[in-house]
Amino acid sequence: MSSVAATSAVRSTLAATTDSESTLSRIPQKNLGQSDFLKLLATQFQMQDPMKPVEDTAFIAQMAQFSALEQASATSKEMAALRADQLRVTANSYLGHRVTVNNADGKPVTADVTAVDASGSEPKLVIAGETYPLSAVLRVEPGVISVPQSAPSGGA
């Protein structure tokens, strides 16, 4: 089979795969994923001419691309986890600080951060009994530290 015919077969297989997947899920994909790469590679092996198998260098290049795709995917996941951790650290650093945020009416509210709500996908600050995203913070000031007065010890 010629290279042009193999390329056409791969394209038609990819188009059929994409059509069947798009009917199942209406979420458009902008990039090819690992499964797409493996389908293309399998189709290429099925459609190759036994008298002219894929050259070693082409196969090695394809495997290198697959490896790079896997590494990029893993890096993306790690970066997302790092971002989530950084948001939690940032939210916790606001505890006890006086912050200014805009409320739902667009009016500024200035109060101390009393808690962090980490139950959702991104942590939220609890300010004056209401929750606000980190992006709502307009100003941060040092909090007022109140030290409890201990009773004077007797016996002087």
C-alpha cells in the first residue's frame, strides 16, 4: 500500500473515530490525546505494506512523540495540583488579616478573615460570615492581634 493510501486510511479511521465519539459526547476536543495517537499508530500498522514495513527511525520518532505526549499530560496534572496547593496556602495566609472585598452588591466590605472554606474546587475566605473567592480580595492589612490577659498571679 502506498504512503498516500495509508495516510488516507488513517485519516478516514480518525474521522470515523471522531464522528462516533462526537455523537457520544458533545464536548469538542482541540488536541489529539493518547488514545487518538494509539489508534493512529495501530491503523498505520494495519495498513502498512508487509513488503515495506515502517522504518525503524519512523517508529522511534513516533514512540518519542508518544512519550512526550505522556510526559506533557503528567506535567499538566502536576501543575494543576500545584496550583490547587498554592491557592490553599494563599487562602490560609489571609487568616487573621483584615481584608477588603466587594460584596454581591459591589460595595466594599472590610473585615478580618476568620476561616477558610476549602470544601469546593477553590478555597474561599470567610469574611464577616460570608464566603468570598480569593480573586475578590482588593486590599490586605495586618490583622489586629488580641492577646488574652491572664489573671495576675498572687504572691508578690
